Amino acid sequence: MYLNCHSYYSLRYGTFSEIELLELAKKNDVQSLALTDINNTSACLNFIRKAKDYDIKPVVGIDFRNGNKQVYVGIAKNNEGFKELNSFLSHHSENKIQLPELAPPFENCYIIYPFEHVLQLEKTDFSDNEFIGVSIEELRKLRFSRLKNLERKLVVLQTVTIRGKKDFNAHRLLRAIDKNTLLSKLDKSEECKLADKMISLEGIHEAFADFPNIIENTNRILNSCHIEFGFGEHRVSQNLRLYTDSVEQDYELLEKLCYDNLHKRYSSPDEKVLNRLKTELDTIKSLDFVAFFLINYDIVSYANSKGYFHVGRGSGANSIVAYIIGITDVDPIELDLYFERFINPFRASPPDFDIDFSWKDRDDVTDYIFRRFPHTALLATYNTFKYRAVVRELGKVFGLPKEEIDKLSKGNYAISQLDDISQLVLRYGKLIEGFPNHLSVHSAGVLILDRPIHYYSATDMPPKGFPTVQFDMIIAEDVGVFKFDILGQRGLAKIKDALDIIAENRPEVPPIDITNVEAFKKDKNINDLLKSGGAIGAYYVESPAMRGLMQQLQTQDYIGLVAASSIIRPGVSGSGMKEEFIKRHRYPENRKNAHPILMQIMPETYGVMVYQEDVLKVANQFADLSLGEADVLRRGMSGKFRSRQEFVAVEEKFISNCRKKGFTDELIFEVWNQIKSFAGYAFAKGHSASYAVESYQSLYLKCYFPLEFMTAVLNNGGGFYSVEHYLHEAQKQGATIFAPCINNSEHPNRLIGTSIYLGFGHLKNLEHYTVQRLLTERQWHGDYSSLDDFIDRVTISIEQLTILIRIDAFRFTKQTKTELLWQAIFKLNADGAKSQQAKLFKIQHKAFKLPKLNSNWIENAYDEMELLGFPLCNYFNLVNGEMANGILASEMKNHINKEVLIYGSLVTTRFNKTSQGKLMRLSTFIDHNGDYFDAVHFTDVVEKYPVNGLGVYACYGRITDRFDFYSMNVVWSRKMGILKDPRNN
């Protein structure tokens, strides 16, 4: 009886989930109903999937509205009808076109016009698929309307949006949030009606007792609708199934690509390689994943043709086929990568290929995919209402003062001291928390399907400019829609830009083969950067935690870096096995602590679970689970499941099997807890190896072309550290850093010889058009010879020119900044007004006689801090006060377990939580010599001695030694004052 039901995917309108809608229907003995969210189909697939659990027949459609005005409800007769509705909605939403008052002709849909809307339209002619919807409230009007004579066209349109008063209140709050208005000013037309709720079938029949034809018509519509998708074990892949014209041609192409490219990867392939290749090809063919590989190959081939770098990672990096045809650069034979983690006969979904491109190239690759394959869209994700954010929104809706909203949002209150309004905010905040707020774009997911996208969902057009479906990856996988992960990262852009800078700055250097990673892995100088912590700027290995770990492990080879990439993840650390791995790695006598069976299963990692594959190995070989069951375990722990039932069954079997094998409960639960604590966080080994390949490429450049590499790092948004710190690192490598210069600088940073000229992009308040004008003029007509020459050639306001002068961009004139500022003020109108028209004749500038106006380096430092965000001088030079009795970072090893004082310039700091949930702080400093030291501020000092921004700190604490990596447990710290700006004296 219900042809118009909303879930909370009627965004900022509906008040409960599609599952709660089914529960409501079951409670009211409703056996069939239609989910018709407002201009949205996000919940449709899951509604269809879950309906059978409630023994309810699902029908889906769309409540078409312009704003809050309902124009008609579309109901899909079948899957083709669902596609028609989705296509119609998508055309209007993507192009931001209002919906027409009259629906177009649909072949496989029913259109239901609201009773009141029909009266307004004065519509009298109705197609076979068009009906008039009447609610219980509207029956009184129907009795006196000419429309009652259209007996075969009348159906029940009892809208369901709320369940009761509480939902209605939540609905009104959502509408006020959506309209950004006070609740008291919310227009009634924006609200649903209190009557928009579900009543029992008996109640519906009673209400329409005088109009049995309406009940019959409604039943006829519901009974004629049938929509089906395969879910779970009944699903089949909906991805593009053929790359060529047939399955046979696809396989022949994949096989040919493998054998044509085999010798590029393996100069003399042995039996092991050939057997692995044959096994993989057979498995890929039998599981019907051939097209999936060919599509990924196509994408990578396009990138290669454009000169774009890529990294193929994810579990697909375990594949020798992917390695041979160039999707990945990880050799699974060298690393003994577990084939079954990548693909196995139990796996219903294709393997994961996460393909990274430069952040500069990713959009073009995505555009190519959309041009190359017809049925393509981006995957969505749901942004939900977070509690603190929704409390702020509700506070505004109720008109609370900002101070009260801040208090409620931060939790700084006692319930007993709150008034009724504030308590309402908190109560409804809890209710609305977790509701979908708006649709967003998945960070990487691209869908390439066999049938039109609208067969599954309507699409929106977000700012990225590519059609995006309205469902997320969980329901996508459930229905057999598997995403291709196309990601953007800055590490690859740094490598590509570094090569370009080398070619420009060092033309004598022969072309560099950055893909020659095998040579890089064996280079002692590169490996020394790892174990010494000298990897600043290098992708994935530069963070303080990673650099510290590699020093503890004394990482000096590729295999060690692969392990470190996974050990650093929260799961391994949280399980306590990171510490155990380091012990067994550094001190072989500790390897006897490993259980013999675990040591036998994982000899490379000394019996410690480090990679996701280890979960599979242990589950399969230790607990005798099948590979399919082991994969359920891995996926369950990574959160990729909808129901815990299957996972719990595997957990019980794990424990039961181990007991049958005679293992003690102590051992069983020790191993189980290790799995449980880290499986969701650990990397696949191939994933770690992919990162390690890119790290080695970065490390090669850092080792042999440090200035070009650091310039590229700066030009691509840096990384873990601040711009200031990367400049410090460049100085350590021999660079001289110069402030922006109107004759030598570009928008990005520019390397000339060993000099890095900071780019105009660093100047916070310098307008883009100012930079564009001065660079274009310089490019066309050469360098500027003086301030007068610059003023003649570039249209600029006094405010913008002042920024350039204060940063010393005219230092080539040999005049002080103060003198230049006075000249600029005299020579430009103070209000900045200046004609945009080029002058026909060069004006003669007046020469002003100015007194001697000096400036000093401290003034420069303050100008730099204001305009760039940091000084170009060393912070230690700015300290106002004596720095005595301190030691250097290099001397920490001589003071283990002793309390010492070190003066350090802050590099980075972050909070962490202890196991008790208390805050602690982890900081990294550099000493006067530029050497690093790390400091831990435990909970007893973290608030007492705060860290307030960049600068030099006196750090007093106890020196600790963890596997020859030295750090400080801070007892107290104090930020040192700096010299005053002499202009303010």
C-alpha cells in the first residue's frame, strides 16, 4: 500500500535508515512497499538486498521534487524501469536543470502525480502508466472533486517520512539545518506533515473503505513490479566482462602480453617463474578476471604513452602476471609473495589494484578512462553527521549564543547545569549523529561496468567533473560492482619533477633510468641513507617514526625496508610484535623465543606476523582453515564485511581446530590475539614492496641529486614536514636559500646551480594576477633593471608592491628596503589606482633625495616571518638569551639514563593517546648543528610544559636507548624568547 517511503538518504529530510523502514513495514504487516527517496537512489540496492530478510517484496523508485515541491513519484516496474528513472534524474541533477512539471513518457515505470498537483496542473489526460496519488488526508477533497470519476487512475499515496513525534522533531531540525535558518523561522512548506507516517494495513483499508478501487489499483501496481539484483554469494561481476570481442580473444591477448614481455622482467626465466606464470594465467582465466587485468593494463599503457609515472600496489602486487605486463613493479618471486593473498579459487571478487599516479596526472588518466570505456562513473562515499558538528548545527538552529554552542560542542558542561534547550540539542544531536549528511566522492574508486551505470544508480556531477554514483563501496561489492582504484600522490610528482630539474640544472648529466630499481637496491650509499635516518623528503620513509624504526632495525636493504613499511603500521605496533620483531632481527639469539610452528610458517619474519599474508598462512597452516576461510578472517578484521556471523563462525573453527591439534589455550589465544590486534591494519606484503620501490627511486635522487630533489619536494607541497624544514634540509645538502627575487624567481621554487630562489607562491598575500603579470612581462621583455623600470612595465598596487619590497625582491638594486618603500609610495598613487592601459610614452620619474635609511637582518627576519611564515635565518640566531650547559644530539649516546639539557629548534610535534586514553606528545627537534633528536612528553608534563609553535626550546630530560636509537623523555621544556623587532622599540 505504500508507494512513497523515505529513508534518511532523502538527505536532511528523512529520519531513519532503509533497514528501519523494513522493520517498520514488518511491524505493520506490510508485505510490499516502495522506497522512493527524494531525488536520490543511494539506499535502493541495499533495500532490495535486505528485503528478503523481512519477507517483504521490494519496489524502488524516486520521489521527484524541485526543492521541497513534489512534482511526481516514479516507480520502477523492473530493472529497465529503474534505469529509466535514474537516467532521467541524472540528466537534471548533473546539468542542474529543474524537473519538468509533467513527466516524460517512460516505458517501464509508473508515474504518480500528487492529488493537489494534478488539481493545480488541471491535468485531465493520463497515459496508461500515469496515476493520481491520494493520501488519507486528501480523501475528504476527493469526494467533491471531478477526479473521483477517474476510478482506474487513483492510487494510495500515503507518504512515509517519520515514525512519530520524535522523528518529526528531528525532521524539522534537519530541514532547518538544510535551509540554514532558525527553527522558529522554518517555513511550513519545508516540512513534511505529521500524518506522513506508516499505519497498519488494516488502518489503510478502513480509511479507503469507500474507495475499494483505489486499494485495487495500488495493489495492481505493487504486484506488477519486479526488480532483482544478485547479492552476496548469488552475485556475478557487473564489471566490463570483455576487453576485446570475446572471452577467447581476451585470454589470447593476456597470454601474448605475458610471453612477449617475460624477458624484460626475467632475462632467463627458470621453472619456478614459468610454473607461477602458468598457474596464475589458469586461475585468472577460470575465475573470469582476464578483462579486469586487461583494463588495468590499458590504463597503465595510456599513462606510459604520456610519460606519466605510476605505482601499482594493493594485493595485485602479489601477481607475476601484473609484474610482467607492467601494472606493478614488484617481483613476487624475489619476495616470495603469497599468490593466494592476491587471488585464489575461493575468491569471488577481482584482486585489488591500487594504481597511484602523480597528483598532477591523475585527472587526465581519469578523463581517459571515461573516454575509453562507455559505462563509467566514480564511486561515492557518504559524509555523515559527526556528533560535535551536529551539536554546533543544532545550537545555531535553536539560536543559542556562540559561547554556549562552543561549550556543548567541546563537552565542557555538567548536564545538571544545562537548560532545556541545551539538553534538547544534546538529545537530538545523539539521534541525528551518523545520519548521511551529503554525498561525496570516494578517494579513488572508478567503476567500469558492462551495462549503463544508470542500471544501478542515479549519478551526480560533483566538482571533480565526472559522473558519480549514489552508493558506496560496500553495497557496490555486494552487488558485484568492483572498483578500480586510481589514486593521486605527490611522491611520484617529486620524482618526475626532480628529473626535469636535473635535466635543466645539470645538462651534462646523461639521461637517468629511474626504473633501474634493481641497481638502486644494491647501492650502499642509498642504503646508508636508510639506516642513518637521512631519508628526509623520500616518499613513505621520511617521518620521524619511520626514520627511527629504520635506525633501530639498521635497515640497509630492500627486504628490510619492505618489512619496516608494514611493521610501522598500528596493528603490528599495537600487538607488541613490533618490539619483538626488532629484537629478533637485531639479536638472532632471541629468535629461539618463536614458537617452532610459527617460525616454520614465517621464517623470513622470525615467526612474527608482519604482513596480511601472514594471517592467511597462520590460519591455513597453524589452524587448518581453508584459504577461503582464511580470507574471510582477513577481510573480516579489515572491516570489509556487513555481518559478523560468517566471521564468528571462522573464529570458532580456528579455536576448535587448534585444540584438536593439541595446542594449549595459552598458545591458541596468544596467536589469535596477535591476528585480532593487527590484521585490519597490516599491509599486504606486495603493497609494502610497492611503496619500497618508490622509496628507492626517491632515495636515489636524494642521494645523488639532493638539491634538485629537495627543490622538487618543495614544489610538490613538501610531505611530512614544513617548508621551512625542507629548506633546512636543502641547506644541509649545500644549497643557498634566497628570498623571492623579481628577476630570478618563478611561481614555484627555482634551482640555479646550488641556489634555491623561493617561489612567489610562498608569499601569502601576493595575488595570483600580480605574479602572472610580472612573470609574463619578464618572459617577453627581459629582466627588470630597477624599481622605476618595474613600475613602468607592471600594473601593480602600492599594497602588492610593498609585499615585494619587504621580502627584498628588489635587492639587486643595492638599495635598502626602507629607501625602496619610500620611493614606491612617492611614485605610485597611495590608493593604488593605476590605469590598466599600457603607456604610449615612458614617463620620466622624479628623483627624490632621501636621508640614509638603514635596515638590519632582524627586521628582515620579522618581515620574512610575516610574509613567508618563517625566517630564512637560523632560529638559533634569533634567540634572545644565553644557551648554556646544553649537549648536542650527537652526544646523546654518552648520556643514556642521565638527565641532560638540549636546545632544539622544533621540526614537528603531534599528540598521541596512551592506552589509558591520556594525551602525550611526540616531538622532533634539530640542534644547533642541524642534527635531529626526538623527545617524548608524557602525560605528566604534556600540559605543564606546552609546545607553542616553531622556535627554539630548552629541553631537559632523561636520555633513553631503544636498539641504539636515542631519544629524550622530557622532564621540563621552555620556549626561548627571540630578539625584538627594532622597529617596534
